[in-house]
Amino acid sequence: MADMTAPHSSADASGSACRPLLNRGLAGFGTTIFAEMSALAASTGSINLGQGFPDTDGPAEIAEAAVRALRDGRGNQYPPGPGVPELRAAVAAHQQRFYGLGYDPDSEVLVTAGATEAIAASLLALLEPGDEVIALEPYYDSYAACIAMAGATRVPVTLRPEGDAFGLDLDELRAAVGPRTRLLLLNTPHNPTGTVLPEAQLRAVAELAVERDLLVITDEVYEHLVFEGAHVPLASFPGMRERTVTISSAGKTFSFTGWKVGWVTAPPSLLTAVRTAKQFLTYVSSGPFQYAIAEALALPDSYYTAFREDLRGKRDILSAGLTAAGFRVFRPQGTYFITTDITPLGGTDGLEFCRTLPARCGVVAIPNSVFYDDKDAGRALVRFAFCKQQPVLEEAAERLRTLAL
Ligand code: PMP
Ligand code: GLN
């Protein structure tokens, strides 16, 4: 019997008395935590260290490039379905320049509406009902929703605290692979834990994918935010290029999250599949911004280095502030997020902690439990974003210090 009390159920509109309006696959996916917490920040005037967006825009010359494109009439009408040639060429050149990976801009690169659409199109293209997808838990929220929309089943493998960071247990990963496993969905550097999977583990993951003939989708949107060691794309390991869909996004690397320019690199057969699904999601997006991001990708190495070093400094400021405020701090090796444990502050429930934090001290954070199937594993964990101006981070740290008083 359908739940007549469920939100959005309607006897009037559909005429079918007890059927909820929301597709059953999406039952339980309410408002995203990012929307909820950003609304809370706005309504309470709190410092928003929740949703991950920078509080300063990316390079002025890249914003100017977007204005120029718009004024010159480039991208104001539908751009080509796979993306403008300039951006596809720039993505291919970026993969070659940073990783020595060769992709053909015409058959192996696809521009998307942010990484979010790339994730959705990839999962919708490659999955069928009954398939299982292994995803690292905690997982980025859209993974669960898109796997559900594809009618497939997620099989989480939980990253667990190991010292001052989170780690992957390769035996657990191996044990999760079964006869229905269709693909591995990875994310490194990892949101929300800040974990960067070490090269030896990536190699083992690659060997497993080859051995079990699995497809791989790898979300590498934080590829330029690795503070310890270097980013190694999964596609660079033996046997991986042909089975891997790599996803990235300009939002993170160039601090223009609102432009929603993302991309996929993959061999032609996989790319064609993803493009087929993508055509019917947005078809195309972000016309003038595509030209600007083509220029951004070609910025000199000094841009990328300065971006990373700036964020490294901010990581250290917020880590110190959170430690001083009494949190157990997990040290992020990458991304612009810090996961903390609130237990030393006497908290046990991160969701309740985050909902009351604005009233207690004027700061907003994200409860990691929403990214877990195993709620107990994430219950006391809370994520703070440090992609904010230094005085903002210092003020937030001051406010958080009052929690312990
Ligand atoms: N994947 C991860 C891991 C993310 O943190 C985000 C958030 N930016 C996305 C994908 C979505 O990226 P975009 O804003 O480009 O859609
Ligand atoms: N990726 C961002 C984060 O993790 C949020 C993106 C969104 O709002 N969907 O905070």
C-alpha cells in the first residue's frame, strides 16, 4: 500500500488514489543537504562552511574571456552537442600536459553541464536495472540518486578512520565485487573525507577492475587540489584507459562553480554511450563559458600551483582552528573539505549538530551522515569547507572556539 502521507502524493492530480507522485526510485531523496544548509546560512546570517563553493571568483581574465565570448556572439546559441571544439581540444591538451594521457578531442572528449551531469549521463548510459555499482562511502550525494534513477543498486565500501585520515580497505573492496557488479564509481581526491587514494591502492583497484572486467567511472574534480603527493588518474594504469570514464569540472579548479562546465574523457565506445544519454538531459549548456574555460585550461602551471598553495594555507588555518575548538580533525590530503569528529565536544549526532550550529555560534557545516548507508559510521562526522577568504576562516574558527566554553 502506498504511503498516502508521503510528501507530494496526490489523489487529485493523478486520479490514482494512493500512488506517490515522486518516482519510487527517488523516494527518500529529499532536498539536498547543500541546499538545506546554504538556506540555513542565509536565513541565520551565518558563515557558510557547508556547501563547497569559493567566496571569491576565479581569475579576472577568465571572466573577461566569458564576457568577450558573449559579446562576440560565441556560444549564445546552442553550441555543438559534444562541446565547442576549442574546449574539447583544451581538455585533451590538459590530460596530455598533466598526465601524459592522449585523448582525441573529437571522439574521446565530451563537455557536460558540470561534473554533475557527467555523473548522471555516465550512470544512466552504462547501468541497467539489476546492476550493482560499488561506490566509496561516504559518497557524493548525486551518486546515490543517479544510481537509483538508473534502477541499479549501490554497494558501498566504507572508508574508515586510519590515524588522522580515512583509508580504503582493499580486501573489503575485493569482497564487494560480485556477479552483478557492473562498475566501480571512484572519487579521488575524495569528497567529503579529503582522502587521496595512494598510488599503490589505485594500482590494486585497477588490477581488480581488469581482473573482474569492470567498467570504472572516476570523479576527479579535485585533481588540482592534492596537498601531499600528486594526483594520479585511474585511467593511467595498465588496462584502464579502455574501461574508464574520467570526469572533471572547471567549477573546482577555476573557482567558477556557477558556470557548470564539466567534461568526460573516455575511449570512443564509452564516450558514445555517455553522449547518447547526455543528449537527452541538457543536450548542451554554458555556451560562452565553454570558450572561457578553454582559455582557463591553458593557463600556465603557475596558476595551478598558486591555486593549490592558497588552498593548502587555508586548510592549515581551518585545521588549526577546528583543533583548537576541540574537534577531532582528519587531515585532508586533497579537496577543500575537512572532516571532523564531534565526539570530543560531547556531540554524537552530526545532523542535529549542524542544524543547531548556526544558533549556537553562527557557522554552517555539513553532516557527513547523509553520505552514508551505514549511518553509524558517519553519525558523529561533520564536514567544513575551507575555500573561503582567510579572515572568514579565522572568524569561523573564533566562533567555533566558543562551543567549548
Ligand atoms: N563530484 C564531486 C566529488 C563534487 O564534490 C562535486 C561538487 N562540486 C561534483 C561532483 C559536482 O561538480 P559540478 O559542480 O561541476 O557539477
Ligand atoms: N560539491 C559541493 C559540495 O560538496 C556542492 C555541490 C552542490 O551543491 N550540489 O559541497
